[in-house]
Amino acid sequence: MAKVKTKQEQLKAHLLKYKSITSWEAIEKFAATRLAAMIFLLEKNGWKFERKSIRRQEGDTQANYTRYILVASPKSELKKIK
């Protein structure tokens, strides 16, 4: 039986493949509601990110969110994730 990946493992795999993520993408893809906390833990373990603030206006509603862009990951992670 295949091992189920944790949300942190799913996040790492996503970042290595797509290079960026937003909170909404994390919620949709793997039900992760605390993306900022997960990014914080990755940074403590040597991952590096650029943050891009995005402001979107739809009618009277304004949405502000952050896109986390992967800049660098520890080389040891490349072998573990795949």
C-alpha cells in the first residue's frame, strides 16, 4: 500500500514542480489552511522564498493575498520528494 504524504510533503512536491503557490491553491490542492506557517517551517529548514503581494479587485470586493515563489531548496530535499 502506498504511503500517504503529509501536507508538508505535498507542499514540498508542489513547490519543486511548480515553483510557487498561494493560500487558495494550497487549500484547493491539499486542504492546507495554514500556508504561511508551513512556509515559515520550510524557511527554518533552509528553503528560500520570494513573496509577491497581489491585490485583486472584483466589483466592490478586494482580495489581498501572497504568492510564495521558491527561490532555493536544500539539495537533500530533491532526492526525498521524488
